[in-house]
Amino acid sequence: MTNLLFAVTGADHWTLKDGSKHPTGFWAEELVESHRTFTDAGWNVTVATPGGVKPTVDQGSLAVDANGGDQAKVDDQKAYLEKIDSILSSPQKLEDQKASDFDVVFVPGGHGPMEDLAVSKEFGALVVDFLDSDKVVSAVCHAPAALLPATRTDGSWAFSGYDVTGFTNEEETQAGLADKAPWLLETRLRDGGGSFSSGEAWGPHIVVDRTVYTGQNPASTKPLAERLVADLG
């Protein structure tokens, strides 16, 4: 059985460059579609957050407009979140997890990871352990921000030279937050030495390089999770 560490942001806001707090958390589609795909495949999924706090859903992700005007899709997401509420209400502490206990680490997005996981030295060290053990590291949309603190003792970024993707500057601009953001994910991934690629804005796009699997945006979540399941068996 494949053991997966499902690392979810514990943040309920994103601090913008003017110091204001933008309400956020995890993006519903990204958590729902990935978690459901992994559990349906029979994987053992351990949900963990910083400090073991209950993660917060970004209410904006449950708006009909954010889901292509599809009310049924929103209803499905809400129903699934209610179904796994007991799991989300009692997550493990991310700080207590060890790479040796898992085959994969997966991080769903939302702006939350930009606030906490992106600056977590503890999570960065854990990700390096996964990478150096030839275990799969995967993140979607804004969650590749969680890979940024994965630095080596010489200060270099562990993912420098890897092909990656994530939420693009174009998409952040279209979402209306680029001008307010303290930093942009695509820019940081490029500056860190990542070979960044993107597909059409809001369309599914996944990138696989060795044991690193990344997805560009919410629409990439299910294809990314399905690719992981197909590749890992």
C-alpha cells in the first residue's frame, strides 16, 4: 500500500504587501479532488498541518463563479468536505512527520501555503528528506511555494534545475491579486533556479521531473493526482 503524507496549510489568511490580511486557506477543489483520488486508489493518506491545527477552506473556492458556474461541482465539494470533516478536524502535526514513514508527500494549494509552508524551515527540511530518499514530492497551484524553504546546508535550493510548474503570474494577475502580492510564485520558482513551464491560463498542466510532480492550477489537480496513482501503482 502506498503511504502518502497529505500536507495541508494551517493558515487562514495571506499577508499582502500593504500588511493587510487576505482571507484564504486551502482551495476546495485541490484538496477534494486529490484526497478523493488517493483514497479511492486505496492509498493510506495521513493528513497533517503545521501544529496540527484544523485547516481552513478558502470560502472563495466554494463560490460558483470560481467553479465555472457549476453549482453541482460546488455541492460535491461541500459534501466531500463534510464527509471528511472528522479527518480534517484532527490532523497530525506536520512537524512530527518523517519521510521514512511515507512514499509520497502531496501539498494542495490555495494561498495558504504562501503564508506558512513557504517559510517553514521544518517543512523544508522534511521535503529535502523526501527528495534525497528518491521519494515523490508533489504540489499543485500555489502549493509549490511549500518547496521554497527546501534548502541545503550551503544555502542552495534543493529543486534548482528541476522542471516545475505552479500558479502563474498571468493567472495571479487575472485573479486580481498580483499587484497586492508580497511576491509571486512563478517569479520565486524561476529565481530559485527552477525550470518553470506553464500551459494555457486556468487549463490543466502538469510537469514531472524525476520524483517531482507539480500542477499549475486547480484544473490540474485531478490529472496530477491520477498521474501519481498511475505511476506509483
